[in-house]
Amino acid sequence: MSEPHSVAIVVGSLRAASLSRKTATALMAKAPDGLHCRIVEIGDLPLYNEDLEANAPATWTRFRADIASSDAILFVTPEYNRSMPGGLKNALDVGSRPAGKSVFDGLPAGVVSITPYKLGAFGANHHLRQTFVFLNLLPMQQPEAYIGGAGELFDETGALINEDTAAFLAKFMTAFGRWVGIVRANPA
């Protein structure tokens, strides 16, 4: 990657000690040189309501500015009821409005889904990807990242302790860095 790129990481879980946030932290630690990653918070966003657009809440303005100033976006999410969490869906709604002013338009994107169970949050991963069509986010296709059994991957301090997962996250972030570079060098 020749030039640095800023990456907004959106964590779908609102819980401070969530497996998703721990995974996001591990992904940031594995990011290659040239990817400057930061978590963009979504827990303080009021539910999207078009009636509020005339005097948009400050948190909406902050979120939109954080995404708009990024070169790429990486979603790290758990699965709730075989889909993405409501807070994450709300963030997508806030960022995609008002009509014609989506902050997501044309950004390279990645998805990592995580669960303490076996399926790797497949449903959340794919429901999120479905929204990318409308949002015109450009998702990295490979490698896919479905992380199951996550409750066994971290120690009591939140540090990643599984070497195979650490190697996979490094591979994922290297591929994501290449993807971001390709998309940013060839805007639509």
C-alpha cells in the first residue's frame, strides 16, 4: 500500500466488553502499516427519524463526519436473531440520510462477524452485506470472516490468545489493506 488510508471501524455490539469490540481491537493491532484504524462509536446515536433532520442531533453530525472523513469502513459485528444488531442498522440509516447525501457512497468495506457459538454469525454478515448494495459500499469478497467460538479466543484482559485466529486476522487485514488501496486508486 503506497499511501496511508484511514479506516473507520464500526462495532455492532454496544457492550463495552463485547467479543466484537475485543475482535476490533485485535484487528487494529494486526493492521498493516498504512492503515490507520479507529473505532467510530454508534451507541449514542438516537434512532433515525426524518423529522429530526431539520435540526440533526449532534451525534448524527459527528458520526456522519467521522465516516465521511474515512477512506474505508470495517464492520465488526455480532449476530442478533440471525441478523445484524439494531444499533448497527440504525447507524446505517443515520449515515445514509438525508437522501442523496450518504456518507457510505463508494467506500471500500469489510465485514467480520463474530459469535461465541459455532456458525460464525453468518446471518449478520450476509444481512449487512445486503445493505451494501443500496448504500453503494464496495465490500471485500475474500477472505470472508466468520469467527465462531469467540468466547474461547480471548483472555480475561481481552487479549487475543488463539494463534490461529491471530494469524487469520493478520491475513484478513493485509487483504483488506490491499482492497482499500485498489478501490481508492480506482474510484468509480
